[in-house]
Amino acid sequence: MADLRDPLPFPDAAFDDVVASLVLHYLEDWGPTLAELRRVLKPGGRLIASLDHPFVAYTISDPRPDYFATTDYTIDWGVGGRSTPMRFWRRPLHAMVDAFTTAGFRLTGVHEPQPVPAARELFPEEFDDLATRTCFIFFVVEVPRAAIGPGGCSENDPGRAG
Ligand SMILES: C[S@@+](CC[C@H](N)C(=O)[O-])C[C@H]1O[C@@H](n2cnc3c(N)ncnc32)[C@H](O)[C@@H]1O
């Protein structure tokens, strides 16, 4: 298993897509991780990331934290009869978007998923509640085909410095 805070053991432009499912919110600093994910994606490749929706992360804590700050919080997670403290990092929506674009990605989709209609039959008690409040947020971001480096230079530009 790789630690996403470290360099990834893959060559440049190795993958068409990367899926980061419910993992980025465990990381304080997205910069090095997003730079690595961008490096291993081909031009036109997509990073598809699901996260705790920031509205949830900022409303479950009492006292309510500063929405505009990036701060950590800990939840005791019950697994196999044991409780384990899980440390999360919450950040405002603009900080998420800024992190993707600063890493050289282009934002192509933001989704706030709701339960599929068929879930009403399986979960009649919970459905209306789940269908009317935020839970997760999905981002689809893409490496531009004429890739723009994190410094803003086109990697296809023969006159590029460096
Ligand atoms: C909520 S689970 C999500 C698991 C799975 N991706 C899914 O969607 O069902 C969070 C996962 O993030 C992983 N994780 C947390 N911090 C990590 C890190 N620094 N590097 C790699 N994985 C990490 C944990 O090991 C765990 O598997």
C-alpha cells in the first residue's frame, strides 16, 4: 500500500484515470499528492475524487469551526467492536478547487450525489432525509491535453524555460 503523502512508485503519464475514493480528506496538504497524481496521468487523463462534502464537515462539529479555515477533527470510528480515532481535514470549497487548479488540473465536473430512486424501497425510513441533505461531493478534474505546468508554462511550448 502506498502512502499518498509520498511520491508514487509509477512512471510519468502511466494512467488514463485515477479514482481517489473518500481518501483526500485524510490529508492535511493536498499539494504534493495532487502533483503526483497529475504526474502519473496522461494528458487528457482524469482524476475522479469523492470526499466528505464540506458543508457536512463544517456542521457536525460543536462549536462550529471557521468555515474558511483548513482544520482537523477526529471521529471515533467503530470497527469490529473496537473504537478507533480517525483524523480528518476539512477545508472550504474554494480551497479544494484551488488545490486542483494549482496542481495543473482543469475542473470538468462537480457533483453532489443523491441516493438512486430505487433506494427508497430498500431504505423507506431514511430515504427522504438522505435525498435532501449533503453527504459527499465528487470532483472530476482533467490534465489538459496541452498540459499547463504548475508554474503556468505550457509543456508543449518549445520556448519554455527550464
Ligand atoms: C473511508 S476509507 C475509503 C476506502 C475506499 N477507497 C472506498 O471508497 O471504499 C479511507 C481510506 O483512506 C486510506 N488512507 C488514509 N490516509 C491515507 C494515506 N495517507 N495514504 C493512503 N491511503 C490513506 C485508508 O487506508 C482507507 O483505506
